[in-house]
Amino acid sequence: MSPRPSYPPRPSRPSYSSRPVRPSRPSRPKPFRKPSQHKFKQLPERIPARLHVILAREASKAVVFRRGPSDRVCTIGWDLETDTFTMGQWLKGRIYEYRSDLSPDGKLMIYFATAFNHPDTIRQYAEKLREEAFGPRPESREEFARQMQEIRWTRVEDLDRFAASPEANAPSWTAISRAPYLKALDLWFNGTVWNGGGLFMDNRNVWINTPDPGTAVQRPARLGLDLDISLDFPFEVNFGGECPGVYCHRLIRDGWTEKHQSETSIVYEKPLAFGWALQKLLISGKPGNGYGCYWERHRIINTARQLKIDGSAWRWADYDMPRNRILYAKNGVIFTLPVTADFGTPAMIRNFNGMKFEAVQAPY
């Protein structure tokens, strides 16, 4: 083995004490950081599924409208006798459940929906007719709106013919389907989110909630059912062109009585057994995430006994008279509460949270 080579000794380094001392800098105050600027940001609030239910007036059937996330909604059939559910269909869009209805026998459903990623070919065709009649688009928005309104009034036959063609499409529509599915058997393109939807006056007669003249191009696209369709407003009181314009009339028809009305809310009441009554407060105004422009609060009262049961967290509630129970939705779950002299504990029927979009074909 060869001897290890010898290396010259390293030069000694000056000790820390012999190094020049660098003058210390004055410390800077640390900037204030808001909580939202921290590395770990607060996670978005998880919003439960939003539920609304329509009960058939003459059958033990219902349809559940389940929304969540905001651009996904599905319909689910509900057998009230057995509390079993049948999956309907999903829609990538929005269904206005307050403007929807169920036929008395529970077989047909009318609904108003929007999907703003759909091309509005009906409006494009109307603009084409306007350009042929008036020339290039004017700079004034008011003049353009006047020209479009004139086209809607004077070229009705042309618009009807195009709306019934395969090329017709619009971002909002009213449809009649077989509950609980969404595949349209009768279809009306709307064009805006004003009005839309309708009500079953009975199993055969249907009122379609048409927009005001000149505000949209609403044309029947397909009439596949043997129904008597009326476009004339059938009520004395008009609650406006949004959701109360249909929903308030549906509540009155289904046994609710208006008790009080203010600028932002209407109180309805439905009598129950044993002297109880279910109150529904329909409120206009969005209080926070997970709520629409219109939403509900509830409570159960007994005026004679001066008792109240709080239901302010119930997003929907109604009285299932044949089974003498209250049904309500809270945090994406449907509960049942039997009506007795002294209410007991509610029971969960089904949790609708956690459902995800899936393509479902209608069986017709």
C-alpha cells in the first residue's frame, strides 16, 4: 500500500472576533396581512342540495327538483305511499321550480328551464329579418329594440315557421313532459327569463305563461300531446313576470290562503289537523349563498294554544293530507313529521346530497 500523500497545512482563518463588525440595520416593521392573503385560504362554503317538491293534487305522487351545483338540476319521482323514489333526468342548466307544475293525476309535468350555453338561433333569425327590413344595425339601442319589436309583431308567420324547424333553438323554454322526466313532448321556446312555465288547470287544460308582447320570441316548437292549451292569462290578480307570477297561483289553488303581504314577502297558511296550521313565508331578496331571488321560511302554529314550531330553516314544506304528515326539506334532506296533538320527532326520508350528474335516457 502506497503511503498517503502529505498536504500543506491550511492557512488559519481569522476568528469571528477579529472580523470587522457590520453595522446593524434598523428592523423594518412587518406589513399587516389580511386573513385572505395568508397562504392557507378559507375553503368555499359547501352548500347543501336545494330541494323543492310539487305534490300531485289527486294522486300519491310528487316530483322532487334537486339543484346543486348551481348549473346542475335533476328531477326525481316520489311515490308518497311507499316513500320510494325514481330517478328522472339531469339538466345542465337551471329549472325554475316555482314556475313548474304537476298534473292532478301526477302523470305530466310542465317546467320552465334555461341553459344559456345554447345558441339562440330564433333570435338570430329575427335579427336577420330585421336586417332585411331595415338595413345595418343602428347605433341607437332604443331604435334597434323598436325595430326588433316590429319584426316580432309583423313577421309572426315566418318566426312560427322557423321555430318549428329542426334548426330552431333558444336558451330558455317551457316544456311539458311525462313526470319525472324532462324529455319534452310539448315545447315552447321563450327567449328570455321573463314569464315562462305554466299551470295545469286540470288533467287536460294547461295555461302557458307567455312573455309580454314584444319582450321575447316565444313560439310553439312541438305539440305532441292532445291537450287544450291556453295562452290567455286566466287569473284576476297578476303577481308579475317572475316566479310569483306562477307560484302564488299554484299555492292558492292547492289550498294555501294568503294571510299577509308586504313589499318583500307574502305569508300563506294551510290548515292542519288538531288545530294546527302550516305557514309559508315567500320572500323576495337573496340573503346569501345557496339562495335564489325567491325563497321560503316556515313555521307551524296553534293559535288556540299559543304554540309555535320553528321551521325557518325549511327550504320547502307542505301538508300530505292523506297520510296526515308534514313533509319538509332542510339541508338537502327530506323529512316527515306526523301531525299529532303534540308534535313528536321528525324522521328522515332521504338525503339528496352527494348526487352527481349522470346521463339518463327517458323511457319514451
